[in-house]
Amino acid sequence: MELGSSHSIDPIVPRVRAFNRDFSQLMGLLEPRYMGSDLSVVEARVLYEIVQREPALARDIAAALRLDPGYLSRLVARLLRRGFVERGRGKDARERPLSLTPEGRSAYAELDRTTAEQTARMIAPLGEDGARRLGTLLGEAGALLFGSSPGEWSLRAFRPGDMGLITARQSILYHEGYGWGRGMEALIGEITAAFLRDFKPQREQCWIAEREGRMLGSVFLVEDDAETARLRLLYVEPEARGMGVGQALVKQCTAFAREAGYRRIVLWTHAVLESARRIYTAEGYRIVETHTHDDFGKPELSESWLLEL
């Protein structure tokens, strides 16, 4: 798309510019010295690049920061005069790698500590939930603007607020993908509410797949009877499909069920949910019963599956 070919992004431009202005002021980037140190913002960033690349070549830093080589040379000269940086011997006599002196390391450590402390104070008023949301949004912004790779995902047990998120996301995805409306949303809400109300810590659990604070999927394992567990509400966000999230969630259920002393796991699903059915088959489940219903607004073939432990 050529710039200006669509007006859909026009309202976003001033919002991005306003954020840049506010963030620059918030972090003190307009002040002559960075974080109360004797360094300018650019000098502090050059120091950071040397630490990350040490021994570092000036040309690599200039390319990474998009700085004019002559300007960078003057910045490095100032750091040399202050005794923060020293030049070594490289393979090419024309390129002498840069590294920090003991004094430079001490100055960098103090600056890094001050930056971390001030950043922590800045986000502390947001609380744990707000800070987590901020981290998630910044991760998404980094991926969009800079092509940065998202972090690794992990599994955790449920916590307050997860049931509402699970109900909302699954209801939306099933409505968009299959046209299942209020009937499905009511069922999911009933299941999540009953799980919270009747939760048996040693016999039941809900796991959340998460990456940088963003929910990627979830699954429940609940007690059916003394020897039978039921797997419920497996789902994976579209962005996480193909990453092994669904398989990991199902395997977590199997391991928990065995440790809890169950002899079997059962589940109820639908023939149209092909990805989930492949996961169940790979885990060793088999179909034991099928029937058609229209509880979600249109006829669907449902299936009961069984895994003997």
C-alpha cells in the first residue's frame, strides 16, 4: 500500500506522535543529561551499545543507531577523554574495537541501576495487573514496529480474572468461526462458574498458556467421578496455532490426571473442530459415541472421546 492510499490510518498518526512526545518527556529524553548523569542521551546509548557488543566496532554502532560516522566519532572521542572507553587492537589496523574501562563499567552499572529504579517507580502505580498489561502491549508494539521476536510461551495455573477472559475469548472465536451464539456462550459461562464454585485443588485444575502476559490458550481438567476426569474447554488463540500450545495443554491434563489417580479421561467435542481432534488422537483418545444436536443454533455432530490411563 502506498503512503496516502488509504485514510484508515490517518487518525493513528497523531496518536503515535502524541505518545512519542509524552514518552520523551516522561523519560527525561529532552533534558541535556540522561537520568541525572553526566552523559547525554546519545552518549548513554553509545555506552550501552559498546557493552552489548564488546568489543565493539564503531561502524557497527553507527549502523545500528543510524548515526553519521563523523558524529559518532566525536561522541566516542568524548567518552575516551572521560576515561570510560578504550581502544583495542583489531585484525584491521583501521578498525580498533571499543571496550569499557573499569571506570566506564562503574559508570554504566550506576546508570543502568538508576534507569531500572526510575522505570520501576514509574510503573509501580499501575499495580501488578496494569504493569502486566503494559508489558504485553509494549511487546506487541515492538513486534509491529521493530519486528522483534516475541518471547517464549509458558503454562501456568489459573488466577483471578482468567475465567472471564476464557469465556469471552472462546465465545468470540466460536461465534466468528462457526456461528455458535448465545447457547455456546451460556455453556462456557456455566462451566467456568461451576469450576470456580466447586474447585477441588488436588483433583482439578485449569492451565493457561501465556506469552508476555497475553493468554494464548487454556484447558480445564475436572472431576467426573472418583476414577474419571473430564477435559473441558480446550482452546488456542489463532496467533498461537502451530506452536504446540494445544498439545502441551492436553499433555498437562494427562500428566495431572495420572498423578491424581484417575483411571481415565473423557471429553466432549465436535466434528468441525478438526485441529483439536487431531491433538486428541495423537494423545491416544478414541471416539466412543456421537450424536447430533442444535444447542448452538444449528445442527452439529458432537463426539464423546475416551483416554484410558
